[in-house]
Amino acid sequence: MLIIGPHISIAKGFAKAAQSAVDMNANTFQFFTRNPRGGNAKAFDEKDIAKFQKIREENNFGPLLAHAPYTMNLGGAKDDVYEFARRVIKEDIERMDSIGIEYMCFHPGSHVGGGIDFGIERIINGLNEGIKGNENITILLETMSGKGTEIGFEFGQLKRIIDGVEHNGKIGVCLDTCHIFSAGYDIVNNLENVLEEFDKIIGLDRLKAVHLNDSLMPFGDKKDRHAPLGEGKIGLEAIINFMTHPKLKDLPFFLETPFDEEGHKREIKMIREILTNN
């Protein structure tokens, strides 16, 4: 069964977001754990959460993906930035786990001049403080494009983080198609080799979710610019090949393309029709 959904705002509640997903013929969705540009998290509304869980169950949703805010930088050199990130990752793991969200992903971080080794060490320390080991939720490191001082654009960097986490059975990876293409992993012409490399370095058993995007920028350009499916440098054929690969087809796919809900509804319809006719 194809598991696909968009990113939806939960500003008006989880139940409304879940119903929006159903209206788009999606069977999952991604959302921010809190304001993506802010710091405070709203308390959950129990009635809203109960309604959300009912919609989720009645419509046979696949795994849901929470996305940590962009302001969270666990690899940062500035102590105040790092302290904020440590607090947020701990709080949001607890909050998302409490309502049964299966996955939470985050951008590993940017070392901002501190160096990759320094940044990786900070990320590891933050995760070791935030993950107790008794959670049901799995924390996903997102593959990055490599712009600026980003950490996580090479599989080996993600592996180092995973190996440093004490309870790393709770750690997985969210693969972003735009990001890895931009980082220099050729999923268009050498998908099999990319997956073999991922499996050798990290292990495909840790790949839990996919951010499904095309790329506005050329291969290996190390720029993070998402494009609608089929309208970028990856192309629709390569995206469909990716989605139908035997090692990937059962993963949940989350659209982060530059559309509103109507645009995502059209993309989901297009993908479902193509896969039905394949």
C-alpha cells in the first residue's frame, strides 16, 4: 500500500490537519512539532487529540512524521543556541511520544564554524540527553544538501552520530530526495549504487521515511531548493523509479514541494494514478 501525504499545519489543531489529509486522499502527513520559526510549544487540547486519533484510526493512516523546528540547531557553536536545541529536542520527543507519533525528524545541525567533529559531538550529546530509551517514537536524522556548514550531507556523518547515541535503537534516517541529489548522491542514474552505499554505511533498516521532492538546483550543487515533482532536475521518471524500488516502496513518503493543499492534492492524485497504471 502506498503511504503518502503532505506537510500540514497543525495551527488549527491535529484533527483539522488529519481531516485535511483525508480530503487530499493522503494516508499520512508531516507537521511541525511547534512554530518552525519560534520557540514555544502549545499545550495539547485533549478533545482535539481524541478526535485526531479517531480520524487516524478510521482512515488507516500510516506512520506520521513530526518535524522539529528550523530554529533548533544541535550542532551550533553558540551556547545559547545549543541550550535551546537541547531543551526543544527533549521536550518534543516527550510530547510527540505522548500522542503516539511514530517518527520525529530534525536537521542534524550546522556547526557554524565550530567544525564537523565539534558539531557531531554536540548533536550526539543532545540526543543522549533527550532519548531515554523507553520511548515508542523513533528519532530520524534528515539527510542534508551540504549548504554552508550543515552536518549530515554525507552518509558517514549520519553514521557517526548514530554510533555515538547510547540508545541508538531509537535512531533512524529520513532521506530527502532533493537534499541527497544536491549533496552528490545520484539517485537519477545510479539509485542502486546509492542504496548499496547507504546500506553499507548506515543500514537500510534505519531508513524509515522519505521527504519526496524534486530539485531546482543541478546535481551536486549543495543547494536546498525544492521543486514540484517532475519540474526539477531529478525528474518524474527518476522519482517514480525511486518510489517503486523494492527496498523503498513500503516507506512513508512526505511531500515538501512548494504547494498549498490544493497543489499537494493534485500531486498525490498524479502519483497514485501513475503507480496504479505501472
